[in-house]
Amino acid sequence: MRPITTFRLALYLFLGLQPLLAQGVERGGDVPAPHLTGFLLDHEWDADGDGDGIKETHMKLYRDATGDTIFSASTMGVIWAWSLNTHGDDDSERASNFVIRDSNCDGSFDEVYSLDEKFTVPACLEQSVPKRAAP
């Protein structure tokens, strides 16, 4: 049995106040960013975080010895999302497989998504990203 990290415990407590099987994003609270203890940087890449064709989001993927992964998403140097994917279990379980997002760029991760839900760069950062001219 794997130990429960402070981050995971806080998430269990947060999610325990809301239905775990609810569909859609869960809003409210302040979910702490994950601790990277035991995780090593696997790789980094740039991605289009809002579907406009511009790769404004920098992604970092971390992996631990058990195969669990954490990624961070940042735009203009601001981390706006973290994700945890626990290896070898049901990805639909939000207690161990989720994305947290800072919806208003205040440093508080106040939205929780399941791994298969769509999430994008928050509007507070999207407005700051320089857009390229149309061809």
C-alpha cells in the first residue's frame, strides 16, 4: 500500500466535501499544488492550450518510480494547472487522477477536472498572450 502524501490527503479532504462521481468541473476551495518529492522531470514541450494554433503553454511532465505522472502547465511563466495521473488504476477516479486549474490567476487552484475533461488556459492569461497576425 502506498503512503498518502500531504497533497493527496488535502485533495481527499477537499473532494470529500463534494460528490466524487459528479460530472463536470468542481469549483471552489484551494487545492494545493502537488509535491514533486520522488518525481523526476521526464520531458518538456510547448502546446496549444486554448485551441488557437499558437503554442503558448509550456508543459513539464514528471514521473516517479511507480509510473505515476504529474504535469504542470504554464503560460508566460505562470503555472495555471497541475495534473496527477496514478499509474495502473481507473483514470476516472478524481481522488487519484485529476487536473487542478487556477481559473483567475490568483495563485489558488480552485477548479478540479477529471483527466478526460477539457480545460484551457485561463482567460486572465489568454488575454496577455501575443496573437500572431492572420496569414
